Amino acid sequence: MTPFVNVDDFQQAARRHLPRIFADYIDGGAFSETTMRRNRADFERYAIRQLVLAPLDQTADLSVSTLGRRSALPFGPGPVGFLGLYRRDGDIRVARAAAKADIPFVLSTFSINGLETIRKDCGRTPDFQLYLDRDPQVNESHLAACREQGVERIFLTVDTAITSVRERDVRNGFRATDRMTPQLLWQFAKRPIWSLDLLRGGFPDVELVKGRPEFGKGALAQASKLSARLEKNLTWETVAELRRQWEGKLILKGISDPTDAERAARAGVDGIVLSNHGGRQLDHATSTFARLRDVRAALGPDLALYIDSGFRRGTDVVKALALGADFILMGRPFAWAVAADGERGVTQLVDLLREEIAITLNLAGLSSVAELKKAGASTLIDLSDKDA
Ligand SMILES: Cc1cc2nc3c(=O)[nH]c(=O)nc-3n(C[C@H](O)[C@H](O)[C@H](O)COP(=O)(O)O)c2cc1C
């Protein structure tokens, strides 16, 4: 197998491994995919200053502390639904690789494997991403499970009350498909390695709702039922209510405007994820990176600022840390890596990005993420600034 040299290689390998319906579900964005492209393009707006002849520590310390918890690296996997459909036990494989790399893992509400399974396998409890259900009892049972398993932080996703249109999914019938069709069988037949790996022991279930007849049988049916049941009436009052109910750390995922960042700070949450869902929701929104400085200013210095959407390179991570982000989440890259080569793929992805970040820091005359954060925006050159 050719080695993985960068994140794009994992994407291509994932496409070779996966039936088209899943490869397109991961890769796609909303409507014309303009925001998805902007998420990549806007990193070009800043250059990194090259500084030489500084005394350097080449084993750069890349660790960060976010909301009182240390991570060996300033990036990690964001919540991605149905990882266990891209590779058998995909959630467990990503969680294991993350635990070994000493970085956090955020488990999606729409995961194939549940909290308890992950905790038992990895010997540590992941963070939990919460999608609110229309039925308050379902939400209470999520919170109860979080308490029982010792979850410390919940990421409440707030940008999906309305589901956007991803045209690739419409064409493939994703979500509309809740049973095997001849087209699907043909796609599976063209991916024998995926089929043998995944269909061994039967098509997986979403552990959270397994055995509950109202959700149907098998992850495809359960996925479409689960998304149809999402709470559409999400408001700041919903956030206030959850803040009252949940005593652990609460982070709002899907804030992208400074006005909303200010409101989040006033709502008493512990942090936000500056996210446009990887360009999968509001098409023609800005990239998250373009909003970072303003969102940090609105949020204030004390709340945790996670960011995601479009991060693929060590240089992207370095630029966001310089402009005030505390931690970078990545969605698709981890889905591609686990699809491409399971736990080993995820470990390779982490190693690659670690190296890219360390080299970038050193060439910018820096020895650690702590130094980078201290230098802040002075590390970068704003190319749109004519006086630069
Ligand atoms: C296949 C896929 C599934 C996702 N599932 C979830 C999810 O269950 N919950 C959630 O909050 N975000 C979900 N997201 C959004 C990611 O957490 C993240 O915001 C986004 O992928 C970041 O952009 P990137 O993929 O460019 O890194 C998903 C994204 C993808 C690509």
C-alpha cells in the first residue's frame, strides 16, 4: 500500500474502501458547497512569518490545556456520526488511537458504539456530543448515561435544528434509504473488503437505540429515524435549561457569529466550537477561520474556543492557534483515516499532523504551542492588509 503522505491521501484511500453512499456522505457539503470550499481557501489569507537562527527545541512541546485538561496535541477528532459504518467498530478504533496519542475523543450521539463500550475498551470516558431529541425523556436518558459513565464535558450541537440539503446525499438516497435496495447491494458488491469487514456478524446497529422497535433495525433505518426526531425548536432558552440540568462542562458546537459568541458567554457555557459543520449546513456562510479573531474578541479571553471546519494541515492548526483558538477539531480527516486503515490509519494521521505542526513551529522560530500562543497574531502576516 502506498504510504499516507498527507490528509488528502486518506480521503482517496477512504473513497477506494467505501461504498459511494458513505464516501459521498462524508465528503459532501450543503448545496453548491461554497462554504465547504471557503473553509479551505481562507487559510490562504494569512502567511506565517519565517524566523531563523533562534535557539530551538526540535522536540517541540505541542501540548495544550483546555478547560483544565491537558492534551498532548492541540487537535483531535470532532464528533462524527456512524464511524462504525465506515470500518467495523470505527468509533472504538478512533477512540483507542486518540487515547494512545493522549488527545481527547468526542463521541457523537449518532455513534454505532455507545459510551460504556468505549469507556470499557479505552479505559477512559470520552466527551459526548449531544443532539437534542424532540422527546425530553430521551434527552434525560442521554444525560443520565453521561453521568453514569463519568462524562466531563458535553458538546451541544446547535447548528442542525434545520437540516440542510447535501445534494450528493439526495442523489444517493442517503437518509431516505432505510433498507437494502438493489442499487445499494451493487455498491456494496463493488467494495468487497468493506463488505466483508462490515457485514460480518450482520449489519451494525446504533447501540443507543438497539432493540427499540420504534427506531427499526440496522444503522441505516436507525440513522434516518434518529435524524428525523431531532429537536427543531432549539433556542437560547434550551441552552439555559440544559445549563441548569448539566453540572459538568457545557460547550456549544456550531457558533459562527460574534453576536452568538457573546450570547453564549452570557448564557454561562464553558466554551464554544466555532463551526459551520464543515460546510454541511448554511451554504454561503463564511469560513470559520475568517471569523476567528472577531469571535475570540466577542467571547472574551476566558471561555474555551474550539474551532473546526476545513482543517487539513499543520499550518492550518498553527494559524488558528495564533489567532486565538484553544483547540482544533477535525471531522472528515478522522473519518477518512479510520475508513482507510482502522486504528493504524488514525495513528498515522495523528503522527503526520504532529510532524507538520512541529516543523512549522520550528521554521517560524518557535519551540512550543505555548510560545506560539504567547506570540499570537504577530506570528502571521495578514495578506489582505496592504501595509503589511
Ligand atoms: C460524516 C460526518 C458526520 C458528522 N456527524 C456529526 C455528528 O454526529 N455530530 C456533530 O455535532 N457534528 C457532526 N459532524 C460535523 C463535525 O463534527 C465537524 O463539525 C465538521 O466535520 C468539521 O469540518 P471538517 O470535516 O472539515 O473537519 C459530522 C461531519 C461529518 C463529515
